[in-house]
Amino acid sequence: MARFGWRPVFIGLGLVGLLWLFPWIKWMPGAQVASLLREKQTAPSFLEILNQRSAWGVFAGHFSNCYLWFLLFTWTPFYLVRARHLSMDNMAKIASIAYLCMVLFAMLSGWLSDRWIAAGASPTLVRKTFVAAGQTCSGTFLFLCAIAGPAVSVVFLLLAFACYGLLGSNLFAITQALAGPRASGKWTGLENFFGAGAGILAPSLTGFIVNVTGSFVWPFAITMLITALGSLCWVFVVGSVKQVVWAQPRGSDLARTAAEAA
């Protein structure tokens, strides 16, 4: 970005992301398409999903998670350059290391959570621990980043990204476990709807507060509070991480689904 500007970076990242289409088209599980269609046709309604307490716990938890993520994603470069007075080159290096920390900790948390469950721990304990702890610690380190000295603030920023990685591999594992194959599409769509709301609120509210106060202390403090409240939702509002027992479709619906699939 320092050398060529942001437009070539956006175009390059977009084109690289499209390369995934070629292996996906070649190796996607085509044999399971008919089964997936049948599951979709007998899926619970949106109203049935909204009647689940765990769904609202997930929606609130995901909102808080996305609030944190979109703040990190949109404001980290500006914060490092304007608040910590780093050059564009140094900002790029620190931001790159931060994202690398997040990726490494996401893979590590996925491996550790699988090993923990394989050792006999319940998925409820494992998934909620990683998501709630990662989210809370990330928000806390972000706030500490705003009130610490210049050198220590970089360490806290890296820790905030690393802790965010802890929740990445377990968040949608909770969604898929609760929804099951029949409802995972609708449930995930609703969940992302609430997350997108945080994507609108976090960058704009942060910008407004920074413009008024000239400081990142209050925006980061608000983020810490939101992530803490979201963690409480993951722990206490979301129930056991196991599939919801959905109402079975009527016999006529099953017969019509089988006929259409055939």
C-alpha cells in the first residue's frame, strides 16, 4: 500500500481469492447434492429458529464478535499511523504480524479443541471456553492497547489479534452443531445478518467517538464491554452445544420431497 496505494492491493487480494473456485469446482462433493437438497426442502422455518433461546444467544454473541472484528479490520491501520505515529511501512509490518498471529492461533485453537473433545471433554465446555475466552481477552487487550505506552501497546495489539484467533475455529462449530444439517443454512444466514449490523455500527461509531474525543480510549473501552457482554451470551444464553430437536415434516411433505428428489 505504501508503494502502490490501496487499489492494487484490493484488486490483487480479490483475484487471488477467486483462484479457490477452480479446486472447488473440481473436487466439490457432488454426490451429496441430492441429499443436501432434500435437507433444504425439509428445513425448519425462520420462525422456528427464532423461537430457540440458543439462537438468540448465538446472534448476540456473534454481533459482539463482529463488532470487535470490524473495528480491528477497519481502524487498526489508522490507529497505528495517527495514534501511535508509525510510518506506513512500519504499520504494514505490524498489521501483517497481527494477522499472522490471528491465523496461527485460529489453527492452534482448532487443533486443541479437537484434542480436548477427543480426550473426553464435552463439546459444550470446549466450544464455549474457546469462544468466550478468546472474545473477552481480545477485547481486553485491545483496551489495554489504548492506555499503554507506545512499545507495550504493540504487544497488546498483537495479543488482541491472537486471542481473536482463538474463537475463529469454534464459533461456527457451535452454529452447525446447534442447527444441524436441516437448519444450518438459515441459522447461519440469520447469524450473519446480526453480525453485519455490527459491521455497520462498529466502524461508524468508532469514527464518531474518535472525531469527538481525539482518542481511541473510549471506542476501545466500549468494544471491551460489548465483547464481555457477548461472551456472557455465549456461556449463559446458548444452551448445550448439540443439535436442536426440530419438528419432523409431515408425511405428505416427505413423500413429495422423495418424489422430487427421484
